[in-house]
Amino acid sequence: MNYSDFNIQIPYNKITGEVQVICPSCSSDRKKKTAKCLCVNLDKQVWFCQHCGYTGGLAKVQKKEYKVPEWKNFLRNPAQGLVS
């Protein structure tokens, strides 16, 4: 997946940092059609439009899996009582 799948045109000489480009969501309906209101962070691969609030990203969401800790019994035989 890349930016062109979302109709976001990134300048060809930019590979890192943050760039401002034309928003594919709202610029066609606006009076200022060429206003660069979509901020794209190329390092984090996310974007946000300052005019319409269009947000998104390229990064896949990584689901963290919770591992239940192993329970350890610190008691000896219940008849002997607690270990000191």
C-alpha cells in the first residue's frame, strides 16, 4: 500500500520529514483548490488535513498479544504454613 492508493501526491524528491500537499478529500470542493492543507508525515506514514480533518496512515496496526504470566506458588505444603 502506498500514498497513491489514497490519491495523495507526494513530491518525488521527498522521502523523510513532513510535507504539505493538496487534500484529495476536500480540495476539489473548496474555493482554494490548490491550497496545501494535508500534512503528511513520511516517517510515521500518517496524514491529517487541517481543513476537513481527513486522517489516515499506511502503517499496519500491530496488535500486541498479551501473555498471561505463569503463576508460581510460593507456599509449601499447606499443612506446614508459609515459607519465611
